[in-house]
Amino acid sequence: SQESWQSLSDVFSHRNNFGLLRYHQSVAKAPHIPYIGIFLRDLISVREQFTGSLVEDPSPPKTFSTLVHFYRCSQIAPIVKKMLCGRFRSFH
């Protein structure tokens, strides 16, 4: 129906960085299948913040840039944790 369509359109709206969708995913009880699009968007954003490009040199020189970037890892970890939070109970 039109009401259902409007409700889904509101949930999947990009307003406020998908705020309503993020809210629904955060309060959903496990098990659930998350919409990974927003998580991928967040991961790409973190990577862009620290690299400046999606394309990296396939054979970078052994310099500081090839070391583990712990701050970037600390930004990625909560995103991955949120993405995995809905999988800890069986679907039965």
C-alpha cells in the first residue's frame, strides 16, 4: 500500500546520514540481517579520511605509510562490531 511504501521510503532516506535506518538497526533484536550499505559507506569514509584515494599503489615503498595505522583501526572496529551485532542468535 501507499502507506507502507512511504514508511519504507522514510526509513531508507539518506537524510541525516541514514539516521532513521541506523536507529532501526541499532534497536533491532538479534538475529537480523543488517543493511550493509551504510556500513560500507562508513568504512569507505574512514579509509578516505586517511588515504585520500580509493586507489592505492599496488607496490608501495616500505615507508611509514605501510605501517599499521592504529587510529584508523580504532575507527573501523566499531563499524564492524555494529555490522556483526545482529548475528549472535540462531534464526530458529
